[in-house]
Amino acid sequence: MKKRIYQFIFCRMMDWKIIGQIDPHIKKCILIVIPHTSWHDFYIGLLARGIIGLDIHWVGKKEMFRFPFGYYFRWMGGVPLDRKGKLNAVDSIAAIFNIREVFRLGISPEGTRKKVTELRTGFYYIALKSQVPIIPVAFDYKKKEVRFAASYYPSGNYQADLLEILPFFENAVGKKPVYSFKV
């Protein structure tokens, strides 16, 4: 029932569509969402996730998950990031992958909603360390599409792998086109 409501809002009212899919057999992965230019990306992602029907998670500082909002954030797919023991973010998130049976992490490698010329590398090294695939996801406001690419396993050569991954995002236009990441 919820899926039909999401589809009605996303496809009928907003006139968006989903192109491609996530293989439901992939229980652990990193979904990199580009471009990320507006807070509107949040509800676009929630609606797309509801239509797909798969758990997709995000991480936030553990302090965010305290009362009174902790329950809501967890319900929305949030996972608290505890960096005790002086672990860096890559190691902390890789530890989450190790203890969970299902963990599909949605992340924006731009790291901000403003214009950037280079992506942050954390997504790549988390995938490499956790031995999980990267799934590129484009939010294209010009075509009103959320597009999913095939999964890609990192080789350890960041620059070479980017040459394989980034062409998928070519011509994807964010809500604020001037902030869209240029491939």
C-alpha cells in the first residue's frame, strides 16, 4: 500500500520516473548519489527508496540519535556513527558493514550541496575496505529521473575506477543546475 502511495506521488503528481534498479540480492553496497545540490534531494531519495522497496541507510553522528529524534532517524534508515577508539570515518563505517547483514549506504561524495570540482574519496575507500560494490545513482532534475547503474567493485586504483564510474553521471542536472557536478 505504501509503495502505491509513493508511486502515485513520485510518478503521477511529480512526473518523475526510476530508471534501472538495485539487484535485491546485493545486501551490502554503497550508493553514490550525484548531483547533490539541494535539500529537495532528501525527499526525492525517500520516495525512490519507498518505490524500490529495499532498505537504504545513511550514517550520522551518534549524538543525532539521542532522544527525542533517535527513533525517527533510525526509522528513516539512519545508523549512528560511533567513532570511539579514535577510528576515522572510513574505518567506523567499514565496521558497520562488518556487523550488519544488510547495509546499503546512500552517500553523496560531493560532501555538500554547493558546487565542487572534485569528489571526496571516502565512499571509495569504504567500499574497498568493506569489499562491497559501488552503485552509481543519478538524480536528474532536468529529465525528472532517478537512474541506477550496475554495481561496480573497486579495484584499488581510484583514478582508473573513477574513469569507469563517472561517465554515468554525465549530463545529470541537479535541482540547482549551477551546483551540478561536472564529469
